[in-house]
Amino acid sequence: MRFYSELLARAGMLERRYEITLAICGAGITIALLGYAVTGVWGLAICMALLGLAIALEVLRLKAESRQRAFDASWPQVFDTFQSGAISGIGFREQIEYLSNQGPIALRGEFLALLKLYDEGFEIEQLMPTLRQRFANRHADLLALLIELDSELGGQGMAITYQRAAAQVRKEQGELSQLQAKQGWVSSSAKLALLAPWLVALVLVQLPQNKAAFATELGAVILILGLALSLVAYALVNRLGRLPLPGRVLNGAE
């Protein structure tokens, strides 16, 4: 799924996609078995497993957002570095090497990986799709576009372009930082509230008469409907709580 691939890319885990997918599926099966062992109701156990998968996706989303926030705070310095390189005539490799050694800590590993690919013989036009994929960030897309333009123009007039890009990134971060903090608290509170009915169900199922009711076909239907409503509510919380951020640049070029 494209959504899942983009989520892993934003979290920096796309290269370990199969291992993570296997771990999530294994955790879901384990939750189902433990849920049945505790409750004795397969319907509730399966619902718990699916909720566990949703929680795993939420953890990945939180990690992706944390990683992207760290990246966002670092991008102005990256554009400043390329601006300085354009002014002083420093080559592309030297700029990438500087960023991998002395650049923002959150980005050093990614730029080191790009440096290794460049030293292995990858040309700039071959590296840019990799840069977009590894960072999965609109600022990285813009940087890749400017680097390609810089390569074609030979650095002519690019210093002012990098300077404007850095100023635009700083302005955007200043406008969005407070909104993102408030939105995060509201969204997290709403998602925690979605777990409350299932905690109640786990308590109720401890009584024999309630366990027998949940084990019937009607009980299974109610559980499935409850799960469907919870997932719809989760999707709506994500949808309504999402800030209208600018889209990525040339995302299809990945």
C-alpha cells in the first residue's frame, strides 16, 4: 500500500519494510491468541488484534512525525550550507561530506549514505531520487530540485536561490510550530478516548454472563460494528486534525 510505504519512508524504516511488516503481523497474531486466552471470546480477541495493528501504525506515524520535525528544524542550515558552497565554489561532494560530518545531527546519517553512493559512482541525477526517498520530506524534494538545477546551470545565480529557500523554510516553521503543538494535544486526546470502550469491554467480559453474550453471533456482530466505528473515528480524527501543509515536490520522482 502506498500509504504504508510512505509512512515507513517518513519514519526512516523503508529499507526494513519486510522485517517491520513481519513483526507487526506477528504481534497481531500474538495479541489475538493472548486475547482469547484471557477472554475466551474469539470475536473480542480478533478485535483486540486489529486494534493492536492500528496502534502499531499510530506508533509508526508518531515516529515519522518526530523524525520529520527533527528534519524540518535542520533544513535551514542545509540550505545555508549549499548557499555558502555556491558562493565559494565548493563542489557537490565537499558539501555532502561537510553535512555528513558537521551538519545537523538528525541528518548526518542520511547525508553520509548519500556520500557513499556518490563515491561508488552514482551521478547527481541518480542520487536525487534516492535523496527524495530517504528523507521523504518536502524540503528534501526542494533541495533535490535545486541541486539538479545547480548541476545544469553550473552554480550560476544559485546562491540567492538557496538563500531564499532557507528564508522560506524558517518562515514556514515559525508559522506552523505553535499550530502543530496545539493540534497534537487535541488529536492525541481524541485517539486515547477511542480505547475507552474496549477497556470497558475487557472488564465486562470477566463476568460469565457477559462472556456468554459476547460469544454469540449477535455479540460478534456488535463487536465487529464497534471495531468498525472505532476505526472510522480514528480515520476521522487523523483527517480532521491534519494541518493543510504544503505538498511534496515531485513526489512521483521517487
